[in-house]
Amino acid sequence: MKKVTIYALSTCLWCRKTKKFFEDKKVPFEAVDYDKQDENRQSEMLAEMKRSGCSGAFPFTRIGDACVQGYDPGEFERLLEKK
């Protein structure tokens, strides 16, 4: 199974919906709340988003090597199924 990491904001509705999607599908994931990280870690997270082709909006979800920005269940499903 592909590794899933969700970069989120602790107060973001769409971020919570993204986490719930993976919980409901019983897909293990790591969740990191951007707003609860120190300044250095926030800079690292933004750099990773930009390297992956995302603009820095939340939620930012990595599924394997792919990047999904925002809450997009269809794209989550497609990337989880893709070999």
C-alpha cells in the first residue's frame, strides 16, 4: 500500500474531511498539522509541497509520490488504486 501523508491545518474543515475519508476507507496515514509545527518545520513542509507541484494550500495530501491539493475523494481513490 502507498504511504499517505496529510499536511493539514488543525482548524480546517476540508482537512478534517480528508482525514475522515482515509479513516473511513481504513487506509493508514500520517497527519501533520502545519499550524502546530515550529517555523523550521513549516518551511520544510511548504518546500515539500512546492517540489511536489502544489501551491501551498491545505490540505495537501501525498499518496506515494503524487500530490493532491484540497479535498478530492475521486483523486484519492484513483491514486490509491494506481499501481
